Amino acid sequence: MAVPALTENQVLNIVYSLYEGDTTNWSTSSDEYLAARVYANAAINRWEFYEQTNWKELWTSLDDAASTVTKTLTAGTYTYTCPDDFIKPSSYVRTVDSGGTSQYWDVYPLSKVPSHDDDSPLFCYFTGNVKSGFTLNFNPNVDLTTGNTISYEYYKTATTFTTTASTTEMSDPYFIVYFVLSRLYENDGEDGRANKAFQEAEGRLENMRTNNIIGLEGVDDRIEYTLSDGGGFGV
């Protein structure tokens, strides 16, 4: 069962109490608190890339992206900037008309695009990288309708702690608590306590991975369509 979402401040106050044995807590502007934030973000990074896991918590949709992202088509415009947290698409891209009817666009890897230079099938492709950002490109040989909605699901980057009110997508934020605690003990040269806290953190991390694999009761977990070619960037 997932632990209720905890803010950065709540997570680091728990760390403080376990570490210091009282509830005075660090000042949020202190060197200790800011160092703990760095360790907490290292924990989030470890979770995000653990065993090449595609975390269910990191799948989202364009509908839920920031309002600053363009989500509607303009006739004659064939490139659209992806959300800042975009990593890879899930499957089809859809364009939806005012009546709610969808057109399904195959996602091609970039290497496949030149061979369809003069063709007019419904295909699109993604370009870019994490540093520069990603762009959705529609086949320019197909007419687009102004006002139709762009819709797709995608895998996003994990949210890091930047303010005291920040929260994380991970289901068990106590992984962060024990990861940070292990680093603090390691800095103090308390290897026994550091190892104990680290093992607690790793146990919670592995438990999250196991739960991530488990599907819904009575629901077939078989994937009928996947963007396996091109590392998630087309078929």
C-alpha cells in the first residue's frame, strides 16, 4: 500500500527526528537541511533509474501537462513542443475533433521517416533529447485541422525536491528517509548505522519495484501494442 504523499519538509523532518532523536528540526535554510535535500534528490534519482524500471507513477498524459504546452492543432503547423518532463511516448498519438472522434497516428522512429517522404499515411515522430527538449512532428503530407486536440500518453521525468512543499511521485517516500539517513551516518563514520539504514532503504526500493510489476486483479497484463523499435520512439 502506498504511503500518503509527504512534502520535502515532512520527509526531512522525519530524517532529523531519526537522526537526532528529537523534534527540533533543521532550519530550512541551514546547511544541514540543504545538504539533506541534495541527498533526497539523489534518492529520487536512484528510484527513477532503478533496474531500468518503467514506474507506473511516471506515466502521464498530455492532458495533464502544463497549460503552457500547445495541445491543439493549427493547420499548416506540423511541429509541436512536448512537455518539459517528456521522456518517451507510450503508443499511438491521437488527434481528436470537436465531436470526440479520434484519428490514430503511428509513431515512427526517425530512421523510418525518410522512406515515407512523399507518402501520406497517418504517422508522426518525436525528435530531440533531454537537454534540448522533445518535439512531436506530424507527417507534413497530411492536412491538419485547426482546433483539433492532440492527445497522447508519455513517460515523464521524476519530480525532484526544489522547495519545502515539493512532493515525489514514488509510492513509498520513506525510501528517501532511510537513504538520506544512511548518507548522514556514513558522513559521521558510523558504518553500522549507515549500513542498517541503507538496507532498509534498499528493501523499500525493491518492494516498490515488485509492486510495480504486479498488475490489477482480474486484468490481463498483456501488452498488445508497444513502441519497441527505436527505444520507445516508433514502430
